[in-house]
Amino acid sequence: MKEVTKLTIISDFNVEQLVGYFNNDTSLPEIQATGIGFGDPVGAMISVLQELSDDAQNLLIWTLPESASNSFYEARKMTPYDPVNVIKDVEIFCDIVKKLSAQVNSIFVCNWKIPVIEQGYGMLDLKEGIGLRSLIHEMNGVLYKKLSSLSNLFLLDTDLYISPYKISSQMWYLAKVPFELGVLRNLMQLVKGCIRRTLGETKKLIVCDLDDTLWGGILGDYGSDNLKLGGHDPEGEAFKDFQLVLKGLRAKGILLAIISKNTEKVALEAIISHPEMVLRLDDFAGWRINWSDKAANLSSLVKEINIGMDSVVFLDDNPSERARVKEAFPQVLVPELPQNVMDYPQFLKGLDCFDSPSVSLEDRKRTELYHAERNRKDELTRLDEKFLSLDDWLKALDLQVVVEPLLDSNKVRASQLFNKTNQMNLSTRRMNEKSLVEWAINDNIEVFVIHVSDKFGDYGLTGFASIEFEGTQACLIDFILSCRVIGKGVEKTILHIASIISQKRGAVVMTAEFIETPKNLPCLEFFKKSKMENHNSKNTFEWNLNNAYPKPENIKIQMDLNDGT
């Protein structure tokens, strides 16, 4: 049975057509939309606040500015206005939205805009205290300031879905819809995309070709000195700008990789030495530069980086190579690049598949984390098992674990780990950031996160655990660990930390109940091999807290839980 996402649309105009677009669109996720608020959106918001049920999973609030502020309604009549009153109206609007956000999974709020065709005060329209556009900017500023801190609330820019369409007087008078129908279709696609991102469907890896993709020309034919890249050549400038866009995506946490039919030594030398290259070797999480089939190379590369095919975008100027990858891996996004290379940069900027509901420090450091992991694997490969066992190598890694409570500084990454980790996950629960934080502050709950590092570098925040206490029993509710640190003893370290915390809370026994999903069997295997007692078919595990769970010898622990631990 398909999972249906419910969406309530609150608006001051007729959204029946928009509701129809949502309900009849066949792309995932499947949306069941309803519309309310026609004529009185603020009243509808208050009504929803009082009557909201668990079924209303998401809200979309799309109003005209005069509905949010009666003072703005008066100002639009071109009469003198007091901006203080307008701002007060917007603050009241924001307070209601804040209360709504506490009761839904996600809430989307459209900012306000005056139609381009309206002159308003003309050359004075951006003059503070006079112009309507100046006033709209102030209203939107309050909207951003008051609402941006809410982790499950997303502000949508009207320009993203109104352009290139326009206000329609005919639609207003005939159907009480102020826009052309194309605006409604655009908004539907935008919101569905946002909902997909909140469900974790974000692309994380861009795999690029080299020749005529990252630079102009065929390296093997022209040599690196004759490539089109930068300089005063129009196409060369476009290729350089294309790399700048990729560099920006890398900065916000998107991984970059290369698959190219070239001689590896020659290609790497060009990347290292060409003076106009924006991207260098340390910008790439990996590469396959050879003469083999690109689909086979992609399969190998994705396994090395340890990422799902559904997280990949493949960029290649060659239509036959694109078709090959599309056929081999339908889950990979393979966009059709523009015919003109000068359109490459803007095309890449327009892709919405890299949007994410949050960006953490670990996201921004993701490429560095993969470089460190590759160095670990290279060293392990070089080891001769006759002289150094795996246990000895783990000790030599100098693994360190830093333990923290759930904090404002780590809650974004903790929420990502909580909602995206599948393999080493005891219960595979899902909660948005706000709900997770609210749950964690209950008196009978202890939550901690762990940061892991070794001599090669930082793994980042890679572990999350929660314990629920009832009398003298401690129940391990969440046991979550990133696959990057599985098998290094960190799993046992989490149990050790949980046992110490449970002892301090006066518990005499610690239990863990495994809840099976199609992807978390590695977690079950770990618990079966652990020293916890297994209670047969129920997959319940138990540890007597007369003693703490043993700490692995190869790991140093620093605990900072603000409780003396």
C-alpha cells in the first residue's frame, strides 16, 4: 500500500485547481491535498490550530499580503500608512504560524510579492515610509526573521514559481484565482520537491565527465595547454564558471567524482597543473579514469564511496554515455545537458535535486571525511597480515570518541543521522528535528551523540543513542551508527556509554529491543554477537548493570554530558 502524504493548503483565494494538481499528479510522493481559508486565511489558521489532527501532516500557507495585514490593505489604496501597524500585523501572523509549526511535520510559507505590472508609487515605490514595495520588503523581512529558526518550516520565494507566468485578471474575476494556471503547476512541483527532500530524497554525489564537460576539448588530442578553460574564450569562461558552480555545491556538502575515458596519469596531471582549473584533486571524493565501460565504472565508484545509486547525478556531454548509464541504472539522475556549453553554469544552478532541509557542519566537510576514509583503506590494504593483525591495526588508529548531549550545535546533524541511517539502527524510528528535540527533553529520557576521530582525521558526528528509564530499568530505544565507523569497536563503545549513564540513573538492568526492517539486519547481527543476553525470538537483549558494558581497548572516550560524567 502506497504511503500518502497529507497536505492542507491555507489561502485567501480559490485553490481548488491547485488541490486538483496535487491530487492528480502521479509523481512520488503521493499527495492528498485539501484547501481551506478562502476569504479569511488567518481565521482558517486559527481554526486549524484548534482542530488540527494527526492526519494533517503538512501545511502550505499561500496568502496575498493584504490578508496578513489589514493595515497593508489600507496602504494599497494609496493612502498614508503607519509601517508600525503593518509590522504588528505581520508579527501576529508569524505567531500563529509558529504555533501551527509545532503540530505538523512540515510547513511551507510563501513570501509576499507585488505584481510587476503594478506601478504603485513608481520611482518612489522603494522609498521607505512611502512605497508599497518598500513596505513588502519590510513585511518579508519580519517573516524571515521570525520564522527562519523553525527547523520544520520552509519559506518559499514566490519568484521561483510565478516566473515566467503572471497575474491574471481574467482568472481572478472568473474563478477568484489571481494567477495563470502555470503558476499553480509550478508551485505544486516546487512543494512536492520540498516534501521529497524532507523525506531524505536528496542527491548527494555528482559524477562528471572531463572532456567537453569540465573543460572544452579532448585532452588526449589537444593536450592540456590547448583546452578551453578560462582565459578570454567565451566557451572557456563558461567551463570555468561551470566548475565554480560545482565548487559551490561541494561547499554545501555535495560530493564530486570523475568518470572519464582518458589516460589517468595525463588527466590527473591536467587537473593538478592547469592554471585555470577551479576544481583540484582534493575536491573529488573519487574517480575512475580509464577506457572501461562507464556504467561499470560508476558501479565500482559508488561502492567505493559507499553511497546509493539513487543519490547520484551523472553529467556527461556524450548522449550515448548518458543513455548507457540511464539504461543500466534507472535510479541515477542523468540530465540532458544544454546544446550550448555557455548554458552549462545556469543549467546546473537550476537543478533542485541538491536541495536539503538542513545543512550541517558534517555536510560541508563531507569530501574531507571521504578522503580520510580512503587513506584508512589504503593503509589497511598495504598491511601484511603476517605482521599486523586487524586488532593491532585498530589500536594503531588511535580512535577517539567524544560524547555530548543533544545540543543546538549538533541537533541538525543528529536529526540527519536519526532519519537517514538504516543499517546500524535498532528501531529505525523517524522524527523531524523539532519533534526529536522535544522528545529528548523528557525527564525519563537520556540522549547522547558521539563524534569519532582517528589519526587520519575526523569522521564527524556518527552515533546517536537514547535511553528511556522506568523505575530501575533502562531501555535502549535508539542505537544508531553511521556505516563509516562500523566494525571499529564504536558499537561496543555506545553500549559502554549507555551502561554508565544507566548506572548513574540508578537502573539495574539495560534492555534493547530490535525492531526489524528490510535494511537493519547488520544491527541485529551486532547485538547477537555482543555480550548482552539474547531473549530468543523476540530479539530482546539484556545487560545486568552490576557492571558497565566492557569498553573496547582500542578507543579513548571523552564524555561531556554536563552531569559530571
